[in-house]
Amino acid sequence: MALVITGDEEIDLHQPEGALNQYYRAFNSHDIKLMERNWESGTEACMYHPLGGIRRGWEEIREIYEQIFSGPAGMMVEYQDFTLQRFNNTFLTVGLERGLLRTQAATLEFRIRTSRLYSWRAGEWRQIHYHGSIEEPELLARYLTLVLTGMVPDGI
């Protein structure tokens, strides 16, 4: 297994790593259609993200990605230091996302503790759960402000 996934790797959707590669390719290229293919399309999917709280179902999850993709900040993320456990028709991965956020006002390196759960559906791995958290309050405040406004937060 690769120690780092950037989305530039080969995508084999029969393998768990291929689903992760697809996710990071979709994210880093801001490809909402590819992102939709990565997620379970029904109401079963759920996401807990620092930007949007808890979202259930692809339609609510899509809103978070559209906000990130169309926002004032450019963002690149890679997945590293992760474990992957496979159980029959599901797999769980837990690791660290490291990213770079750039606006006209600032550049921010960030870290998000991440877990993802995928299920085998219709011959492909589909993401059904994501949880991400930024543990450092100042980093979280800078991240949120830069992603949403493109501006540097006051006092931080």
C-alpha cells in the first residue's frame, strides 16, 4: 500500500486504494462529477466536516464540495499515515490529510484527522462515511476563514 495518496495514482475501482485515489483526484481537480461517482448516491451516506457539520445523503454532501470548489481558496490535499482494514464488502481507512490552502491573502498548511468507510456497491467501492477534524483551534479558525472568505482572520 502507498504511504501517500494524492489522486495521481492509477485508479482501479476493484481495489480499496483505487477508491481513495479516485476521491483525491476528484477533490484536487475540483471534479464534482467524479466526486459523485465516489460517494454512495442515496441517503445512507454521511459526512462530518469542519466546514459543514453533519451532512446526510449525497445531495447535502455535494453542497460542501461545491462550496469548497467554488470558494476563494485553492486547495490541494493528500492522504498519508493511514491504515486500511477490509471486512468482506466494506473497508475502513483512518489517517491524516495534509493540505495546502492558498488565497490572495495567505497560504495555510493544514492537517485533518480523517476516517472514511466504503462499501462495495454495483461493482465499485462507494464512500458511505467521512469524518474529518482539525484538532487545533487556531488552525481550525484560520482554515474556516480562508476557505469561506479568502481573508486572514483577525487576531490569529
